[in-house]
Amino acid sequence: MDLTLTTDHRRPTPGPGEYLIRVGAAGINFADVMQTHGTYGAGPQAPYVAGFEAAGEIVGVGPDVKSPLQFGIHVIGTGPGAFAQYMTMPAAGVLPVPSGWSDAAALGLVLNWATALAALKPLGEIQAGGTVLVHAAAGGVGQAAVRLANHYGARVIATASPAKHDTVKALGADDVLDSRRPDLAE
Ligand SMILES: NC(=O)c1ccc[n+]([C@@H]2O[C@H](COP(=O)([O-])OP(=O)(O)OC[C@H]3O[C@@H](n4cnc5c(N)ncnc54)[C@H](OP(=O)(O)O)[C@@H]3O)[C@@H](O)[C@H]2O)c1
């Protein structure tokens, strides 16, 4: 798929239930990678403005947003066209950027950390003293999962490419296996 830089894209208009966001930072999510490979089922059809995970400032609000946040507040969320200067986000899905955090630092909270938390806590029912296997532990979701599993007091066995093992250990993994050869423990 071709990627083209355009400079005349029109600023989107927030629809019902949406904010207009001035994008401060956008993340390249695994879904973006899948989208470029044509394997992301729910994704837009070309041509489209790429990106869907961002943090930025509320500069507009569409109709039917209940108790809207003030203009100028920075939020994290998802929506179409995150790799542009302005994008829209469903208001119901945004979270305020934590006080003192930059947009870039807050980016992972809305998808990566939420995905890791959902896998570990309500689905995995993680408990102190338990053991968790985290695949792709050096990736965005994996790094969050390793740190959260540590937080919950579980033993963490991680998989990653050898060049990333030090990163994963520094995050708190107890054992790291080669993701290409998980049968070979170090
Ligand atoms: N990011 C999200 O918000 C989110 C939400 C829901 C679900 N997920 C799912 O969670 C998984 C991880 O996502 P992520 O965002 O953490 O991805 P990521 O940051 O891009 O990390 C992906 C890692 O997976 C490993 N990998 C193994 N086989 C691979 C392959 N064939 N192609 C690419 N990478 C491969 C690589 O680590 P090694 O080199 O160390 O093996 C790579 O660094 C994906 O399946 C994704 O669909 C992600």
C-alpha cells in the first residue's frame, strides 16, 4: 500500500457524540501494521488518512456530547486519521491525559495498557504468587503486561527476540525465552 504525505487535507467536523482534537502525539499501533497489510478486518478502505491512536487537545465538540470536557483539556483516545493535525474522537471513549504527563507519554494508556490489563485481570484472573507467560513481551502490549504482572505479584515468563531480552528483563521479567526458540531457556 502506498503512503502519501498530503498538505491540503480538510480539518474534519466533529459529528454527534464526537470531539475535534488537535493531535499532539499519535502512536503506530499493531492495528496500523495490520491495516497496511490489508489484514485488519474493521479498518477503512483506501484512500484514507492513516492512524487511529492519538493524544491531543480538545478544540471542538459535536452535538449530543453529554457533559463535554472543556476546550484545551488534553485527552487520549482513538478515531480515524490520527496521523493528521486534526482528528475526531468519540467522546465516550476518551480519557484525560494524566496531570503532568505529555501527550506522547500518555499514548499507550488507552490501548496497550488497557489491553494488557484486560488480559491479565478480568480474563486471566492474575493473582500474587501465580505465573504468567507473556508473548511478544518487548512489544507495546507485552511491555505493559510484564509491568502489570509484576505489580500484581506474579512470576513472569516472557518471550522476545534475543536483542530485546535486556529490555524485557529491565521491565521485571523473571525469565525470558527466545521467541523464535521458546524451547531453549537461557
Ligand atoms: N496494541 C494494542 O493496543 C492491541 C490491542 C488489542 C490486541 N493487540 C494484539 O496484541 C499483539 C501485540 O500487539 P503490540 O501492539 O504489542 O505489537 P508490537 O508492539 O508491534 O509488538 C509485536 C511483537 O510481536 C513479535 N512478533 C512475533 N511474530 C511476529 C510477526 N510475525 N510479525 C510482527 N511481530 C511479531 C515481535 O517481537 P519479537 O521480535 O520479540 O518476537 C514484535 O516486536 C498483536 O497480536 C495485536 O494484534 C494489540
